[in-house]
Amino acid sequence: MAVNLKNFFLSIFILFFLLWPDTFSGQNHTIDSLKALVSIEKKDTATVLTLNALSVASLNNENITESLEYSEKAYELAAQLDYQKGIAYALKNMGLAEYYQGNFMLVLDYWTRSMETFEVLRDTIGIANMSNNLGAVYYSQGSNAKAIDYYLESLSLAEKIKDTLRITSVLPNIGAIYGDMLNYDNALKYFNQMEQYLQALNDKQVTSYYLMGLGEIYRKKEDLDMALKYYKDALPINKNTTFYAHNLTMIGTVEFKRGNIERSIEYLNLAYQIAQEKSQTWEIVEALIPLGKVYQKNDFSKALSIYQEAEELSKNMETSNGLERIYEGMSQTYAAKGDYESALGYHKQFLIQKDSLFNLETDDKIRGLQFDFDLEKKEDQIGLLEKEAEIQQLNEKRQNIVIYASIIALVLIVLLAISLYRRYKFVNKTNLIIEEEKNRSENLLLNILPEETAQELKLKGKVQAKKFESVTVLFTDFKGFTHFAHNLSPEELVSSVDYYFSKFDEIMDKYGMEKIKTIGDAYMCAGGLPFPSEDHPVKMIEAAFEIAEFIEESKKLSNGNITHFDVRIGINTGPVVAGVVGIKKFAYDIWGDTVNVASRMESKSEPGRVNISEDTYNLVKDNFECEYRGEIEVKNKGMMKMYFVNKQKIKEIKQIEKERNPVI
């Protein structure tokens, strides 16, 4: 019944300040007035401003296609006039329209170019705004480190210019990341910093954002009383907004958890009604799923009817995630009803939906296997109860007549034998399904987590974070990737990135390094974990050289649709903390200053070069010939010593010995 915390915050971040009706009262009138201005305005900067205003107004009117058309026209005209501020805002609006459509590569391109233009203009407000938005994009793609960098930069600039609205939009974004990482104390810390600004700001949007955010955090903490308080405080503010149905759904969900069934039904039915009135199909489904949960154990027909309505709506929307939860609920309802054959059928559909997701949610797979196990266990209990009833019946009849009791006993034994035989066949079939699902889950876990971490997750149900004193972290990044992403088709872009990253994976396996993740064109890996080793700095640099050689060799080949890139490589060595975050879509990740410095080494590197930190240099200087670059300024770190690795000393020595002593 719970809504994913990360998805909630991401949907609020970008959309909240765009969809508030009080801010755009008379929206259609505003659009008509702006269109009239465009029709009579000359082709000057004023027309650019009007086109950008039309783009925002259309977006708030939920006309994404029209919004994109106006922002593109604004960009073209601003480019003709060399009006940089108009270009910056047009790029921002183009990114917003693409964000609504889930085209994150285009969003990243537009917003990066927008921020670069604001930086040229030294427009602090624009830079702060785009830093915040870029942080949201990286957060949505799972790159929390980069997201935090952008958010903190936005917060610093907003505080510098005392932009209260910007401060109150960035603070909860930072808190949201901590909430996603289950660090609720830090999440509440950043959310509560908003309170000091609310009275002076007097903005219903921000107040609702603050209240709904706190409600989500407390709900995840299972502090249901506090969650309910904040959700109810937000309700009158959200009444005439697109978030009203969602607000009602969350109150109904919390009331159900608190055991207030009647109130839960009342709120969920109202959420359903409001969503229907506003034609919010997804919110209708979001209200129906927890409503089905409410009726699941006491009104089977009602629960199934609700789930079937949700299923039909989800299929029309082609929303796999909704169908997954619906089939899970229907399976549980049939199991509670005692119809285990139907329960098993819907459980299979539940598993099929999980396999169709882009990122498989491993914990739900495990719960699916648990359901099969619980089903078998319940069958055992039912069989035991039936047997006890039969024995009791036999004893009562024996007291009346021994002959009839003997006949009945014989009949019961025959029936029991048949039942046991059928059960034997059923258990074998069920065990086969469990074994198949177990093997699939095993392969999935080992594909996304190190083996040691996967074993710990299976044994304990969670993974304890571990600190490693010495780990070498490598980052790669393609030069000019944003430019290529803007000009290539999606198929060509994905094919090129897959071509390079697949080879990177092979190289990392060869040298025993652990791939951590990719985000966009960035590739991150680490050596020295999950099992500590002595030579991970040397192995990592050898792997880096092989990556650079592969990139150069690729340029000489004709690879069809593969685009050739130059690669920057950065390496740093030091302590990190490693672990698994989240309860859904598990991700093995590492944190610490070592990771941030490695990222900075990459950004300060040059195409085709391997740039290492002073810490790594001190560990490998006897193995490699390095070129001191001097002290270079690094964002948030000050001046740092850096080195280019040129070649391996050992290989050079062996080559000299080979020339002096040729083999005859």
C-alpha cells in the first residue's frame, strides 16, 4: 500500500511549483493574451520573453506538446538575436517539457547547456535553479553523489543571495535523498530547516511541500500518528490542486495501518471520487490498490472487484508497476479466500510483471518465493486440521457402534491415502516452481550485487554497511558526450554506450575489479572490495591503460553505428563505506570522500590520459612512471596534487632486458 518515497519526492520536485492553480488563475486567459502579444510583437527580445512565458503557461496547463513548441521557437529566435538570457530560459523550458515525457538524456543536455549559459551571464538565480533541477535528474537516475553536489551548490547560491523560495525548494530535495537512503534523522533535519521560512514566505505551495514531505518521512519511519498529523495539515491546502487525491490516498493508507478501517475506507473512496472527477487515471489506480487491501481478508468479492477495476485501468495505461501490485493483491486475496489454484495463477502473473520491468525488484522476487512457501505451510495446517476432525468423528462413532466406526475408519484411511498422493504431486509441482524461481533470483542477485553481499542479504534479509580502509576508485567519462547525445538518435547513442561499457565490464572482470554503477556516460568501479587486496591500485591502473588502449583501437575500426569518443579517466585511493541502500531495487554502492575525489580526478583529467591523486601516486610510484601536474584547484576540496600515469616501469625494464639478452 505504500507509495515509493523516492518517486513521490521526484514527482513533487519538478511538478509542484508548476501545477498550483492559485498561481496561474485565469490560465487560459493568460495564454490567449500572450498569444495575442506574439502575433503583434516584432522579432525582438520582447518576443523571446513572450514565447518563454507561453511555454511555461502551456506547461502549467498540462499541454506539453504546445509548451515544447513555444520553447523551441523562443530558442531559435534568441539564437538569431544572440540573446543569451532568452537562450538560457528557453533551454530550461525545453528540459521541463522533456522531463514530463521521461526523456532524461534530453533533459540532461538542455539543462546542462542552460546552466552553462547562466554561468556565462553570471546569473546566480539561474545557476541555483538549474543546479537544483540537475540534482533532481541525477537523483532520479540513482546517482546520489552527483545529485548531492548539485543540490548543495544550489543551496549555497540561494543562501548567498537570500532567495527564500529557492532555499525552500532545495532543502527538501537534500532531505529526500537522505529519506531514500533510510537516514530519516538527516531527512527530518533538512525538512525542518524549512519551517523558519514558511511564515515570511506565506506560500501555500511551499507549505504543502513541507507538510507532505514530513508526512512521507514519518510514514516510512512507521510513526503513524505524526504522519497522519502532517498529511491532514496539508489536506486543506491541497484541496484544489492535482495533489488532493494523492493526499487523501495517503491518509487512507495510514488510517488502515492504524487499524481505523472505516475512516480508511472513507478517505480512499473520496480519493477515488476526486481522481475520477479530475480524470487522473493513475491516482484512481493508486486509490484502488490500498482499498482492495482493506477488503482483502473480510470481503473477498469486494476486494476482487476493486482489483479487477484497477487492473483494467492499468492495462489501458500500460503501467507494469501498477499491474504488479494488483496481481500480488489478487493472489493474496484468493489465498485468504482458500482458492489456492487461483492464488497460484495470479502469483504467476505477478512474477511475469516483475520480469517485464526495466529494473527487476529483487526483494519482491524473494517475497514471491516466500508466498509459495507460506502456501505450502498453510496446506500442511489445513491437512492437519482435517485429520484431527476425522479422528474426532471416528472416536464419537466408536462410542455408538464399533462396526460402523471400523468401516468409517477404513474409508477415511483410503481417502487419506488419496489425499496424500494428490498432495505429494502438488508438493512436487510447487517445489519445482520454487526451485526455478530460486535459481532466477540467485542469478539476479549475483548480477546486481557482489556474491558476498548477496549471501548476506539472503541470510539476514539486510546488508550491514562495511568500511574498507583502502579501496581504489576509478571514474571514466566520455568527452563531448552531451553534444553527441543531442545529435545522435536514441538507438545510435544506446548502441555506442553499450559497446564501450560492455568492453569495460570485460576489462574489470579480467583485473578482478568490482563494477559499481553507470550513470549516463559515466562508468564507476572499485578495487579492493568486497575482499581486501594488496595490489588493487596497480591492477586498477593497468585496467585503466587497457580501457584507454581499447578506446584508441576502436577509432581505427569500422564499427557501423558506433560513435567514437575520447575518454577521461580519474583514479583515487582511500577509505570508503560500502553497502546496499533501499528496500526495493537494491543497489550496491560506495560512499566517502574517496569517491568524490576520484570523480574530481576524472573531471580534471584529459582525453586519453589516466589522472591519479597523490594518495594513489604514493602507492604506485615504484610501479609506474608518473608525470607530476602540480597543484590544481578542485571544487569543494581546494588545491590538490595530481599526476598523469605514463607507463609501467616493470614492463619497460623487462623490455630492456629482453633486448640485451635475446633468446637464441
